[in-house]
Amino acid sequence: MKSYKLSFATIYILKNNLVEIIADEGVVMDEVEVDELHDFLLSNIDSPQLLLINKKYSYSYTFKAQTMLASLREIKAVAVTHSSAGALLSTESLIGINQSLQSKVKIFQNREQALEWLNTL
């Protein structure tokens, strides 16, 4: 499994169209980081893209970043894993703010269930 370090996160390529993204502790992701992520995905991942967002650490987004996160047409689905009530609440809030995410995102308590779901798509 290949890994890549971006300025705010580590990305693991699990399959040619499936990546796991782990944001660094304490990051406040803005539109620059979202652009960096989108550039990486478009350059390195086949479409349709499947993302596993592992909320292993605590981090946040600016409002602008929240509205841009899953805006790429190439992103088919996003599975988000959380390990705390706070992480779950922040993910639900993000989905509520960004209506286009509702049809693409599913939240899981563990990584294995998230990967199982993504692998069925």
C-alpha cells in the first residue's frame, strides 16, 4: 500500500480508485488544502473515486472548505469512520451544511465496515 504525505494529511492508496485519508491532528482545513486534496485525487486515483475518511484525529474545516469537500464529480462515495461522539457530530454537521454530500456519504463506527461498504460499490 502506497502512502503520500500532503501538507495536512496522509493518503493511503488502497486500490486504484480507493484511498484512505487521515488528516493530521489539529489541522484547520481551508480551501487551499481542499484544492491540494482534489489535485492529488485527480492526478493519482482512477474514477469513479471512493474515499475512506478516517477521523482518527481531531481536526476542523473552514466554512468555505466544507462547501468544497466532495465537489469533484469523480468522487462516487465517501465513507467516514469516527471514534468519538464529537467526530460523529462534526461529520453530521458537515453533511447538513453541504447538501450534495448527503447522497455520497455514509458514516461508520469502524474502518472494516466502511471498507466493506465501499467495496460493494
